[in-house]
Amino acid sequence: CTYCTFIEGDDEGYVKGALALARSLRKNACRHPLVVAATPTVPESLVARLAQESNVVVRRVEWLDPPPSLTTDSVLANPQFIRNFTKLRLWECLAGDWDKAVYLDADTVALQNLDDMFLAPAFSAVLDNMCADRDYHESKFQTPGVRNDAPAADPARSYFNAGVFIFEPGLEEFRDMTRALAS
């Protein structure tokens, strides 16, 4: 099992967040390492800082472009998050080394031991209250809770939060997801 996060960019912002995350996991006696997936835009000097942490493993990942049919006007895409399609590379870069992973955005910190998250079934995530800005209306938002009331026919109301989720890495699932994006 491993924790993992994703960073991109050439400034220290995400790196500082990943360092805080790694240190909070260590401080709270989390038993598993933190794999940091770093895109080509992250300079080697910042990767070296991350690699100095005793519980961090850095993996370089290539960009994964979203499908051309997905535009920034789509309900499924927000320009601020479009590069996050590269998070799918985690299924690829962790495959074979770890059987289960807990993804945590680089702007999260552990306030207690999180190791029990590995007991959750894969794939597990929390429902997100997301819609395109142009479609914003409070009726589109879910009430927090354990029930997902979003009808399957309305994908705009069935997002999950991609900032924290549990998954099982694997090359076959990675290929299936990238194939689905391409179609």
C-alpha cells in the first residue's frame, strides 16, 4: 500500500504542499510511503528536495492530454483542472509496485493516522458538488451525506472529488481509462 499525490509546475507551491503532506503523514505514524508523481515541468532541484524526505518516493510521469473533444466549455472540463487528467498516470506508475493506493492532493495534510483508509474498497471517493460555472444553480448541488442522489442519466450531478480517493493501480485499468477518454 502507498499514499500518492501529483505535482506539476515550475514553482515551489505544489512541492511545499507535497512536503507538508509527507511530513504530516510521518508525524501521524502512517506506515506507508508517499509516492509523488511529478510532471516534466517540475525542476530537478525541487524533485531532489522531495526525495530527501524519508517517506517519499518520486516518480516522473509524462503528461496525459485530455481528449480533443473535451473543451473548456464542457461541463466536464475546467481550464484550472485540465492538467489533472495526468493523475490517471498514477494507475500506470504505481502498477506492479503497490496493490492499493490512497490519493491525496498536495494541498492536504493528515491530522491523524490515515492507514485505515486502505480498508476501503477500491475504487472509493467522495461525491463532489461540481458543475460548470455557466450552469451554477444551488439545485445542482448534492446534500453532503452517504447517499448519492444523483441520477445516472445526469453526469453533471455524479462527479466524485478527485482530491482524495482510494484505488488499485494497474496497467489494464490505465489502458481502459485512456481508451475510454480517446473515444
